[in-house]
Amino acid sequence: MSENKLIEIAAKYINSTNRNIFLTGKAGTGKTTFLRDITKKTHKNTIVAAPTGIAAINAGGVTLHSLFQLPFGTFIPDSKIPQASSHFELNSKATLIKNLKLNKAKRQLIYSIELLIIDEVSMLRADILDAIDTVLKYIKRNKHAFGGIQILFIGDLLQLPPVVKQDEWNLLKSYYDNLYFFNALALKEEKPIHIELEKVYRQEDQDFIDILNNLRNNKLTDKDIEILNNHYKPSPNLNEDAIFITTHNRKADSINEKELNKLTGSSQTYEASIKKDFNESQYPIDPNITLKKGAKVMFIKNDYSGEQRYFNGKIGTVIELDDDGPVVEFSDGTDPFIVEPYTWENKRFKLNKETNEIETTVKGTFTHLPLKLAWAVTVHKSQGLTFDKAIIDVSEAFAPGQIYVALSRLRSLNGLILNAPIKGRTHDFEDAIIDFSKEKLDSGILEKNFKPDAWNYIVSYAKEAFNLENLYYQFKNHEESYNKSTIHSKKQQYKSWATDTKKSILPYKTTGEKFIQKINQIDYNFNENNTAWLVEKIDGGAKYFNENLSFIVKSIQDHAKEINEQTGVKAYLKELENLELAINSQIEKFNKAKVFTKSFIENTIPNKATFSKEKRESDSNNPYAPKKKQKTPSHQVSFNMYKDNMSIEEIAEARNMSHITIEGHLAEHIESGEIEYTELIEEETYQLIKKATETLKTYHLTPIKKAISNDYSFSDIKIVIAALKAKKMYREEFRNKSD
């Protein structure tokens, strides 16, 4: 991905500017890979969201409605609701804000967002995006679009469209030309930068790529149709190593049920394990799957064991039904194996007050076999999957995107089978989509515009960093809170301290205002003189504020120590801690402004690693910087619980994890010598698996599993391998000491 120029440019714009971006591209161009990569590496406080529950789970995010507490229904981008009656919920700007129910933690979370990533944006309606704009402006107290935060829109507009009922559209058409997200009023002043990824990773067949391009651009030729129809095959055999892709659920379900019933022998139903908060609308697959020997199945996730035994869209056949999972074999010669459960996580975002960073926590889990019956699947559910071979039925296609999505699932034309010929032109895409798609920018224009956009971001961020007004008001509000305390409150006696501390902030607030006035005197067009001046001012200003605000931090720390031994001051100590965090957050902004200017001059792109390094250096020079609490590794948490005499099942239940994951955690401590393998498995099991590893001369799980009885699990094998590695390390350590 690093070799792709457009990918690099997109990452530059995200990390060094505040421009909104629409990242699109054909199927298989790496949009999902980019989303995961940028989420890990960007220095910005980031939240990932999507229009639907399933899309949010797949993207590792949350729904837009839950994040912004949006009511379901139609949003009118006006202060009042039209008089026309309706039988569905309507909200205006006024009613949306009036009924907004956000607790303090949620408000702080939204206020801290710097980058919002919206995946599957083709399904996002313009009115919902304007509702988000309204909430963000209100929470951030910022009149700029989306409250000044940056939005990365990801998706392919030629895939699933937004859904709107006719009676809703009758009201909304007064405000919008259509309901695609790019028609939101919030995007009218400044359209997002349009980046289209072009390098296709899924297909290498150039003829096929050309046909897909022509289909996207409404330019499908008679020659293209002729080539596709050469793959027409009447009454294709569903037992071929191919999946049937159709446009309707009823047809896909009917085919799968019919083919499963044809198989003889007993069936086994595997049920999902659903823990805590995981709504039914978010289920990535059906919670129950019934299988028989001979059933055709498809993987819907990539193998996360590290062994790359399967990928999203790989098709195989069930050859055994084991209690731990079905055994699946493949026609490509790869080894069969027992399919282990996969865990989907329902995440939520929260603000870490110590670091001022957005973190994810798991609200609930959905653990199930990452499989679907694979005689047939709908076009909708095939999105994101890759197939080597497919029987495609688009005879009842009701949208142009369905035909494109179905065909683009394939790696090449060689794997295409049409069950009915394509007749003449397919459905045309809407003119609005075609027109919007023409606004994409090539790498040359993007590179040319990057420097001015990056400069504007630096200037804007510098003004934000040196604006201490909000910090001052936090201390002012703290001082005023003493008047609201009861007369007998222990906090009340320290009001003079609060007043003095607030006064000490005031001169720095004034200095910051003067600094901002000077910045306003330079224009936003960067040049060598402006750059040198701003670098000098930011470096000097950061040093000045860091030193002086650190003294206020020390004052707060000393005050907290003074009263720490008293009783009944827990809430007061928390208030003091929040004041300290507020100052350290402001100091962090100064340091970030320094990094931005340095990166700009050196023509480098700041990322999470850059800022982590800067923060470490800054904290090392600041004796009053908050000490970051070390996070206990996940395997260590499981080990600690195990040493507290909790069983593997109890640990798995308490941590919302599978017992396989917990056994993997404990295996690490067998390898380190902290647990004896005999605590987890019988000696007979150890000897059997040990012999298999010696015979096969491998530690790979799949061949060992094949060589031994199905009475033994993958976890048993992992435990034995860990024990063998522990003994090997002990022998080497002993040998080194002897030498």
C-alpha cells in the first residue's frame, strides 16, 4: 500500500491538514485496508462510524445515530418544521438540539474528536449528515462546518444507495437535489477533496478491469456485453466450486436450504455466543448455522490466527462435524482444518482523561463460526468479499450498482458464469453520481494544493493552541463552584487558593491573545518569511507557556498533597485532578503546534509515533507532567486471574473472550515457565502431541491436528508447543551458563 501514490497523499492530507476528504475507488482498491491503517497511525483523536449497525461492526466502529444520539426519522435542515403533516418522525435544528440527551462524558468525547471517519458513506443520507453538522457545531461551539473537525468519507457511490421513502422525499426535495451525502448543506461552502484509488488489488485481468470501468462510467459497449455473455452457461451446476450470487434474499435462502436438504446424514447446529451488549441488528451473520457433511461454506473473515488458512470469501466443503467446529477442506490443495470461532466486537469510544486521547472499549461480543452456507449469497451480502469463481444472476437487478458489485467480486473473467445472458444496456447510474465522480483530483493537483492546505492548518492550529480562554474559564468556573458548596464543606475553606490560582492564569490568557493578534497579521499564503516567523514564535511561545503553566501544575499538586490525608475530600481532589489535566492538555497543544511547523519545514508527515516521541521528550523536561499508568498486557490480566484460582471458563466469561483466547494467553506463561503444562492438560495428551511434533518436525497447528485424534483441540496443541519451547529455552540457558 505504501507504493500507491494516492494512498500516501490521502494520509498526508489527513495528518497535515484539516480538509474533509472523500476516499473512493473501485471494489478491491484497498479502501478498507487504508481505513484500518490510518486509524492505527494518525496522531488525531479519531472515531470510526457508519450509517448501519452491521457496517459499523465490520469497520470496527459505532453507528452515527448512537454516537451523536440522533433520533430516527427525517431531519429538516431548517429552524422550523414545515406545517405539512407526516406519519414519520421529523426534526429541525431547534428540536434536535432541544431533545439532545448527552451526558458529560459523551459531550467531552465528542468535543475531543479531531477526525471522524465515516465508512460505507454511499448509504449516508444528506439530511443525516446535516443533523451531525448541527450537533457538532453545538457541542464544539464552533460555527465552521462540522464544528471544525475533519471528516474522512469512505465508500463507493456506485454500491448501496441511501434509502428514502417517497413521503420523506416529498418534504426533503425542497432542500436537496438528491439525498447522496455530497448534497448535504454542510458541504456546500467547501467540498471535500475527492481522492479515487485506482490500483485494483483484487483483479489482474486487464480485459475484466476495463469492462468493470466501463460499467462504472455508463460506457458498457456491445463488445463488453459480448465478452460477458461468452460466459453464459444454461442451468449451471451448483455443486461446482462456485457461489451463486443473486439480487434477492428469498432466492439465496431458498437455494441454500434446498441444497442443504439434499445432503444425507445428520446435521449439527452451531450457535453464536453473545455476551453483554450486542444488538440483534448488529449481528454480522445469523446466530445459528446448521451444517451437514458435504455442505458448501464460505469464510466471511480473514484468518486472524496468523496461519493464513483462509480469507474473506474462500469457499470450502464440510467433511466432518466436530463439537469444536466443522472440518473444512478445499479444492486448491490446502490442508483441511477445524474452523474455530471468530469474535466480533461491539465497541464504544471513550475519552481517557489522563492522556486526552480517545480509546475503544468493548461493550459486547458476538462469537461464532466465520462461515455462511455458500451455494448462494445476495449481492448485498457479497460486498467486501472476493471469489475465484461465481455463478452470477442479475436478471432481476433493480439498481445499476448491483450488477457492478456482483461482477467486481471476481478475481478474473475466468471465474465468471452467467446463468442468464446480459441483454443490451444495464441500468444507468444517476447523473448526479456521474457528475460528482468527475470531481476527483489527480495526484499532481493534490500535491500542488497540499502545501497551502497544510500551512492553513498550522496557522489555524497555532491560534487554537495559544487561545487560553477555555482554560481560564475552567478555573473561573472552579472558583465559582465554592459559592455553591455548603458552608460546612471542607472545600469551602480553600476558596482563596482557587481565586489566586484563577488570577495566575489571567496574564497568560492575555499573552495568548496578543500572540493570536500577531498571527492574524500574517496572511494564510505561506512564504519563506512567514514560515520562519511562525516557527520562531511557536517555539518561543511553547517554551514560555510550558515553563510558566508547569508552575501552576505544581501549585495544584502541592495543594492536593496538603489535603490528601483529610476525610471527605475525594470529590474535591477529583476537581483538582481535572484542573491539572486541563493545563497539561493545553501544554500538549503547544507541543503539537511545534511538531506541525517542524514537519512542514522538513516536508515530513506527522503521525502517532511522531507525537509520542515529542510528548516523551516534553514530559522528560517537565517534572510536573502526569505519569502515564502502564497498561497491563492482556495475557498478563488472564494470568493474574488464573493465579487467583479462576478457571479458564470463568476468566473467559469475565473478560468477554473465548476459552481458546484465554488458553492462548496462558500458553505464553507456560513458555515463560510461570505455569506448568500439567496444570492444563494430562500427561498422556502432552506425550501424544509431543510425538506428533517430533514426527512431523513442525510446530504448525494444522498438520499436527490432522495427525492426531479429533479428541484433542487446537488449544491442547498450543499448550504442548509452549511447553516444548519452554524446555528448549531452559536447555539453551543452562548450556550458556555451562559454557
